[in-house]
Amino acid sequence: MKISTLKLLLPVVAITIQSNSASTIIPPYLDDLRIPVGLIGTLISLGPVLALASRLPVGMAYNHGRARLLIATAVIAMGITNFAYSLAVDSLSFAVVHCLNGFAYGAVTTLYMAFYVDSLAPDENRSHAMGYYVGSLAVGYSTGNFFGGLVADHFGYGLTFQSAALLSLIPCALLWLLRAPPAQETTKTKQRPQVKLMSKGFWRALLEPGLATVVVTALFLNLLHQMSGVFISLYGLAVGMSLTQIGVIRAAYAGVNAVTRPISGHVVNKVGHRGLSYAGIPLQSALLMLIPLFTGFSAILIVYILSGLMRAIVIVANAVALVQDVDETKVQRGIASAVYNSAGDLGNILGPSIGGLIAQATGIASVFVIGSLGSTVLFLLMIFMVKRSHAVRPAAG
């Protein structure tokens, strides 16, 4: 890894620590407010709805020259909304704050992925670089989950949200302290071909063969991730775990991602990203279906870590597909990032919402069985439909 790449990764870690310090305690916080489990899933899905709404305008507004200022602004907005969570004591006020937080989060992630790819050195291996990127996200997830659970257990929810707000200052400082020399940035910007941005370009991008498969995979990756992430916390509370133990489970899940994702870049190069994407989601679902068989901390921890291992491999394979299979001359980098992250947002919306409906109807444990099995069937069906449509189109032409 080049030093220039490492400098680009440090703000990513700081941003995800800030975000996950707050998000990891939201399900138990809402449960503590005595909000029904079905409504919890709906409320949590509001954040991804606004994140999804932010993708297109932010992707179109992306410009490498002003990216740092836009990212820093969105990070500060995330910090303000993190503080506001501590003041939200009913479902309505929480919904408003969570929507604002989701919009800011969507802006940050869209901008930073495009900024990261555009800022890589010309001779940096893109597959490895994307492995480093998603691995850095996992480091932030792991640290943030553990920090959030630990602080909430000892000092309460309010101080945890307020601490997460203060953490927003760190990525802002790193963005400006670790920047490349201006001349180097200008050269990189000029090297990128510019593509005219139009709103219809967002929808046209979905018709690109390489991007369509990436979108479907990202959708179901995040659907499973959010559904299991929200309800592993509630399931842990139901079987008597502490907030620290729940934080450890979520941190370990993210931790195995942090360790595996950088290595996965090498595995993807040898095995191929498409096969890993197609097999990984069914295997992750099978592991999640085992969780209701256990009530002990250690057993659930092991099974959840293994599911995180599968997610890590698939997410790197999909990130590599985004870079290698999508033609940048047809789909501008900011638009591709927006479409990719929008698919993840849709999964983030559907995961908690569907999980909440299942939990309300049949219980929290059933979410891991019914939700995982249904997700696998739909994923394989959609992949089949995408492949078939792309095979038919050339033949028709």
C-alpha cells in the first residue's frame, strides 16, 4: 500500500467510527423508549430513505476540486444530528433526526468513495485499493460498535450520542491535514475524462451490464446486513445480553471484515469477483439462519463472525466489480458511486422494514430464518433475470 493511499483511508476510518458509535445503540435505545418492535424497523429505515434521496444530487454535484469542503460539511452535519439523537425521546422527534442524519450520511459516503477512487495514484492496484477501502470501513465499524456499546453500558445513551457528535471533528481535521500537494491534485483531476452530468444519467447507468449486477449484489448485501444488525441487538437483549456484549458481537462482526477485506482483494484477483459474489450471499444467509438455535453469548458470537466473514468476501468482490466492470467513459465516477450506494441504501431501507414486519408477526428469532431464506431466493432470482435480460438484448440487436 502506498503512503498516499493510507492517507486517503484514515478519514474513512474516522468517519465510520463516528457514524457507528451512534448507530449501534439505536435499536436498544428505541427499545428502551418502549417503541414496538415493528415500528423500530420502520423508524430505522427512514435514515436510508433520506440517504438514498441524497445520492443523485450529491453524485451530480461531485467535483474533485471541491470534494474536501463538501465532505467536511456533510461530516459536521452528521455530528450535529448525532448530538440531536440524545434529545429525541419519542418516535416523531427520532424520525426527524434520523432522516437528517441519513441525508448527511448518504452525502458523505457518496462523495468520499468517488473522491477516494479519483485520488488514487495512477500506478496503484485498483483491486487492492478497493480491498483497503472496504477494509478501512470495517475497522471503523468495529471500533465504533465497541465504543458505542461500552459507553452506553457505563454512561447511558445520551452521553454516547454526544460523544459520537464530538468525533466528527477528527475526520474533518484529517481531510485537511493529510491532503496531497495542490499540484498533484490538479494533475489527477485533469487526467480524468469529464462526462456530462444529467439526472437521466443516473437511470441510464442502471442499464449498463456491469453495473446492474453490482447493484443487485449491493442491494441484498445491505438488506441482510441491516436486517441482521438491527435484530441481533434486539435478539441479544431478549436473551439477556448486556449492551457491552451486544457491542462486542457487532464489533467482532465488523472486525473480521476489517481483517478479511484487505486480504480478500488478493483472493478476488485469483478466484474472480463474479463467482464470489453469487455464492457468498447464500452462504451468509445460511449462517444467519443458525442464530436462533443459540442463546449463549459465545455461540452467537462465533456464528455472527462467520457471517461477517462471508459478507467481507462478497463486498470486496462487488467493489472490485464496480471498478473493473463499469466503463468510466459511459458512467461518470460520481454517478457510478451514487448508483452503487443507492442500491445499498435500498437494502438498508428494506432490511429493517421487512425484519420489523417479520418480528411483529412471528417473533425476533424468525427474522433470521424467514428473512435470510427469502433474501437468498430473491437474490438468485434477480441475478438470473439480469443475466437473461443482458443475454437477450444483444441477440435482439
